[in-house]
Amino acid sequence: QVQLVESGGGLVQPGGSLRLSCAASGSILSINAMGWYRQAPGKLRELVATMPSGGSTNYADSVKGRFTISRDNAGNTVWLQMNSLKPEDTAAYYCNADVRRRMDGARYTYWGRGTQVTVSS
């Protein structure tokens, strides 16, 4: 099995910063893309940022210039640096990974359980 564990959410004032982390572990042969999605109450889950192995990053228009996605050299950890946070960034943030499993070579998309980010004064 594969697990994704997020951390780093919390309550922050508008204009503040947070850094989210997500570590993948388990039966991993390789990870193609990793990314972050978010879901606010009453809304659909939306892409925030993705980062494929060796490829270019992709950001939602609403976070460009404020958020930065990065991965470690091993490729199993992804971070999301969030600056200049706005109340509309309030949501549960989910880590996502496109994994090829060591146990059977199959390719699956895995999700973390989410971490809450609340931007409020």
C-alpha cells in the first residue's frame, strides 16, 4: 500500500504564510507527478499546483505568484509554500500522487486525508 501524509495546515491572518508538506511512503517504485488540490465547503475540489518528475510546474490562476510547489530529490515529498494568503484560500488541502507501485507495477493515483487551512483575522 501507499500512504500520503500531509502536515502544516492551520489558522493564519490574511497576508500571512504557511508551508504544507506531504510525504509519500509504502510500496513505491516511482512517482510521476505530485500535487496539491483544495476543497472549500460547498465547492468542488480544485487543482492548486502540480509538479511532475522532471517537468514544469502548473498552478491555478488564483494562486500564481503567491504559492510555490517543490519536491525533494528523491521525489517522495512535496511542499506547498503559500504566501500572501487570502480568506478565499480557506479550504481543506489535499496531497495527490501518481504512483507506480513496487508490489505489482500498477499505476494508481493516491490522495492524502487533507489538512485544513483557514485564513481569517
